[in-house]
Amino acid sequence: MQLETMYQEIILDHYRNPHNKGLRDPYNAESHHINPTCGDEVTLRVTLAPEGDALDGSATVKDVSYDSLGCSISQASASVLTDLLIGKSVDEGMRVLDEFTALMQSKGHGEPDEDVLEDAVAFAGVSKYPARIKCALLAWMAWKDATAKSLATEKEGAS
Amino acid sequence: MIRSELGLLDVDAIRADFPILDRTVRDGRPLVYLDSGATSQKPRQVLDAEREFYERHNAAVHRGAHQLAEEATDGYETARATIAAFIGAGADEVVFTKNTTEAVNLVAYAMSNAATAGEELSRFRLGPGDEVVVTEMEHHANLVPWQELCRRTGATLRWFGVTDEGRLDLSGIDDLVNERTKLVALAHQSNVLGTVNPVREVAERAHRVGALVLVDAAQSVPHLPVDVAGLGVDFLVFSGHKMLGPNGIGVLWGRRELLAAMPPFITGGSMIGVVHMDHSTWADPPQRFEAGVPMAPQAVGLAAACDYLSAIGMAEVAAHEHALTEYALKHVAALDGVRVIGPAEAEDRGATVSFTVEGIHPHDVGQVLDDRGVAVRVGHHCAWPLHRRFGIVATTRASFYVYNSFADIDALVEGIQAAQRFFGVAPAR
């Protein structure tokens, strides 16, 4: 049985009892991502709190809220994302994203940094199944997109 | 379990021809291949035919003054005749394409090219006020090219709905298919529902109003006896790889007089009559639609696949799959929490069973099945609007062929139950 290597208990827990699910106001930007191969989708909102006067990488991720439709991997991944990123700065969040993306592309040979990834290390087994990597990354790509939009909107507003 | 052996093929003997079915997957599990609707496996006879072409006769066909070119051309054209006979057609009515998708696009782009041509191509011309009719159960391959054709020409796309039972809703046919209709495009057999559509009835209505009819037979030619004359349509398209044949070859069959009048889609070498610096004329069909060096080894392989299926007998293939479908509908649909999307009865229904499992996403069902060696497809199966029609995002699909047995369906049923246990949604008995 290889199933348990993919469906770690942490993943199943997040799937059954997702954290921070549901869309909330106010928010800086929203992003809607679809996995065209299976039709799964996520709508994700990012709320940022500026550190100084301007909204930049030093801003704090104040809230991430989402609504999603999809498999256990994509659902659990969105839930873990909110746990990891809320309270971090945007720059720190991007580092977590990079680490998580690298883990997903590791084909099962990654050595995840548990200090950075926390519960997300449970997704290491998913990286052995190429068809499921997109599921795990769906919410993360939406977060990246919504965050970029938040910062861009700020820039437009300032100029 | 009571098993009817009526109509069943000698699956053990057939499986012996398919080397891949002997392998194991995922830590030594025997492979249970239930994804023939996506692509079929290939028997040795097909692989041998393709290999022999390369080892003995390989040359660019319809070119060259040497013996190999002669043999290759002969192999290619003999293959065309075999494949044409398989669907009751004349060899000059069979055009080779890359696959079903390209065959649909060939007709769509020919019509698109005709839209800017003169009166001589009026049969294929369409513009604002004209209509193209499809169905809600189409594979994207028989939907998107028509959306695009309508977008380019200003014509209107309309469609037949699908009933809750998964049948084509023909109640509005007289309104839907009318004097404005230029073309009706529909699947012979749905790649999700398994539904076999009443093509003849739709074609009769279409022809009464002067519309052309194209049938997507990608899921029917591999599984049912198909006779183009009997269907009464104008174009019929299918792929080699879903019928035991090689990848990279598909077929457009078109009525002789239509192909003769139709402008080309892809232009270039071998499809020409005479070429000048500023203009060219076209070859007769089928060469007009086969620009470039064609896929002769694949044509030879597909002909071997037709021979293989003919030796079994397409009526026997259909009877075998009918028995499998009845068995699957009975045992899969009987599981608590399982909803089959498509007709509940096996009549006018092919060997494709799509379903949802309450509380488990199809990706997760597929993963558990895969862990047990059972290969199925999950997702929307390139029929997104159809899934939306049923209020779902995705399904798990099992599709059967000549090499499948009742035991394979038992493995599917056990796998679904294992998924229900694994995800803690096993129904209380």
C-alpha cells in the first residue's frame, strides 16, 4: 500500500476539517484559479496590513480566505496554506511558497525543511504522483496571484 | 455472483495478444486496464505490422522512383482500403488525419475557408443568420472547433440538451434543426455517458432542411459495427488509437461528392494539382486533404487493428461489451453512495460507465483504484459542459474493451468500496 504515503493523516485532517475556509471581507485582492484538467477551482482572497506607509513585501498577511471545490489534496493544501501564511510577511510567505513548490517538484526525493513548511511537509508524498502536483499547488498559485494583485493595486493607487 | 457467459469473448486468448496487460503496476499489482475510452492497448499484430513496415518497406509514400517507395505506397493505399471497408466506405472517401480532433477541424476549417470563397462553395459557406447545431454531451473536440467556426463567420451555435437519464433531448428537434441550420455535429456514442445517439433520426431531420451532418464516432467505431451508409450522415470521424491501432492516425470519412467539392484545410506538398508561383490547384480527394508525407506506418498498423477486430467480429465485440456494461451497471450502481451518470439500462449504451462516489472526489477515487492496479480516468473527460449539466465538476470513468472481463469489474467494485473505507464514508449497512 502506497496510499498512506500520499494521504498522510495531517492531509486527511485538514481535508475533513479545513481551516479558515469561507470568503471574508475586507480584502485587497481576489484570485480565481481553475485546474483545467479536472475542473477543480479555488477563489482566494488576500488581506494585507502595511508595515510602514507603503504596501510592499514587508506587509503582513493579515488574512487569507478562500472557497474551493476539489479533491482532498487541493482542499487540504489550501487549509495548510492559510495556517502557514497568515501572520507572516509577504516576503516570508513567498519563501514558504518557493520551498513548497520545490518540494512538489522533487519527485518524491525532496528533503523538506520542517521549520519552514510545518504541516506542509506532509505533502512530500504527493510529489511522487505527477498528476496530483497541480492539485497541491492550486491554492498556492492563487495566493501568489492575489498577493501580486494586492501589491500592484497599491502601486497604481500611489502613482 | 451469478454470471452470464452469454455473448462473452474468450478474454484469456485475447489478452495473450496484449503484452502490456501482463505487467504489474504500483508494487506488483496486476494491471486492470479500464481506460480504453481514453486510449486502447495494442495487440502484437498491430505492433508487428508497424514494425514490419519500418523493417521492410519504409519510404515516403506517393514519392520516389524506387521499389521501396512503391511498396510503401502500396501498403498505405491497401491500408486505406481495409480501413474504408471496415466502416462500409469506399477507399477514395477515407482521409487520414492525425486524430479525431484534427478530422473535425479539417471540416470546420474547410467550411471556414469556404466562407470567403465564391458561389461554387455555397454548400459549405456560412455566415451571420446561419446556424450550427451540436449537443450538450459533446467532447470538446466536437464542440470547440464549431464554437470557433461560428465566432469566425458570425454564425450562431445552438445545441440539443441532455435529459436527466443521459439521453439526447430531441423534443425540440424541429425548432432546433431548421432552414437556417448548415451543419449538425453530434457524437455517435458519448465518451462520458455511454449513450448511443439516434444518429439516423437526427440526420434525416437535418437532411430535410438541407444541413450537413458530421458524426463523432471516436467512441463507436472501436466498439460497434458501424456502416456509414446505414447511418445516413455526411461526415464521420474517428481515431486509430482508441480501436487497438497506433497513435497519430485518425480518419475523416466524407461522402464522395462532398469531399470532391470541399476546399482543403492544410495546404502544402502532395495535395496539389498544379503549382505556379502565384497560385495552385488541388489534387482530388483524399490526397487534397493529406498535405505532407503521410503516416504510412500508422495506417498499416490501423489496418492490422481493423483486421484484428474483424477477425473477432464487431457484432461479437458489441455483444461482449454489452454483457460487461450490464454487469457493471448492476454492480457499480448498486453500491451505496454511487451515482452513475448516464443511462441506467444497457440498451443503446456503450461500455463506458461514469460515476460519482458520495463524499469522495473523483481524483481521490482514482488514486485508491490506482493503488490497487485499477486504471480509470478521472475529471471532466473533455466534456465540461456535460458535467455542468449534471451539477458536478468531475466523474470517475471506467471504460471497457475486448480484453476486459467480469473479474475486472469486480476489481473496480472492490476498489470503490476500498476508497469508501479509506476516506471513512463507507455506508452503514
